[in-house]
Amino acid sequence: MKKSLKIFLCVICLLPLVLLSSCGITQYYTITTTESDSTLGKGNGGSDVAMAEGTEITLSANETKPETNPFICWIKDDNKIVSLEKNYSTTYSQSSSGKYTALFQETSINKTRYATISNVEIIGASSANLQISYAYTTALQNKILLEDLNIENGISSTEKRNVLYFGGASGATNKIEFSFSAVLNVTNGSSVTRYNLTFANILADTDNPKAGTSNYVTFDDNGNCTLSSTPLANGIVVNITFSKLTLNLLTATNA
């Protein structure tokens, strides 16, 4: 009798836990939308209202001047391209929650505030793995991985999905700059040699960088800029080309 009572009480105690685990707890997330330049178009579909996980949502980009300033892509949280389609569908989840920006092509490439790595060249090594990290110059200790590339024959073109963001579309007062470092793992037969690369210059988005900044490189009139690593003792140098995001750059990549 006592044994039966104990079993009964255990079942009663465990029942709420079983019901809770079977029912689950609904999670809620937010997806917001904005645009790179409100004079060129609008990014619609998101809101500050949290929605249940699994709820479907479609974001839409509407161009104001499609002939001269077309839609380029959707960028999530200012650091990753998620779609080249004007209408982008997803579901609410932990990984999808965040801010989505509809990027429109500026009339002047200098006004574009997003850039990506378009090409990497390694001089002095053929097969290698390259991990490129960056940091805002005001927070050098907080390195963020930008690309992890496997390179053959010394040259690699990236998928152009990870981006750098230099600040709002106005651009006049945005003087955000980036510093870089990299880890290069060179394969030679069955052996792998690791090198830590440094870059003497920083990447700036303007010819008039922050006060006191002298060691910088910036984008040319075509929206390109190449940053070179400090040569190693064995002569290895890594050249990283950054390009402002344009419709031609991304459509050529995904053609």
C-alpha cells in the first residue's frame, strides 16, 4: 500500500513537468525593416511587434527610382547579405530576428556605406586557409571574424555575403574606420605552417578621416580599395581588395 502511494505521489509531482515539456513555451521575436537611403526607396514588412516563432513574414523593397537607383540586396544587422530578391520571405526565429536593411544603389559610389571583400591574393603561397578579422579602430581588442577562406593557386574570390558598414547614407559626418588582422595557414605537402599577419594601414571610407589618422587607405572612384599585409620574412604578402556594394558586383558574383 505504501509503495503504491509513493508511486502515485511521484506521478502527481512529475505530471506538470511532462505537460510543460510536451506543450512547450512559445518564443517571440522581432524583425524590423529600414532602408539605406529613404530618398531612393523603402524597406517594408517588419515591425517592432514581437511575433511567435515559426510565423511567416515577407519583406518587400520598393524603389523610388528603379532606372537609376535600383534595389541591390537585403542586409541583416548591417553585417550580412541575406537576399538579392526584392521580396524576401522568412520565418520568425532566434536566428532570423534582427534589423533588415533594403540597400539601394546610390548615384555616387562614395555615398554607399556598405563594402565587402571582393578578392584576395596571396603572394608567396599557393594553397592556404586565411581567416580575416576586423575591429573598429576605437575598439581594437574586439576582433570580429569577417571571412574564413580556403585559397588555391594564390587567389580567391569570396561569395560577397559578409559586409562592413560605415554608417548612415548621408555619409558627411560618418568617419568609421576598420583595422584588420589575419591568420594564414599555408599548406605545403602534408605540413601546415601558421602565420599571424598584420596590416599597417586601416581602411577608411573618406579622404578626410578622423583627426590624427594618417596610416589609412580609402576607396577609389570605382569603389575599390586594396589593403596589403606587412611582408613576412619569407616574402609572403596578402592583398585584400574591398569593394563598395553595387548591383553589378553582386549579380556578377551570382551569375
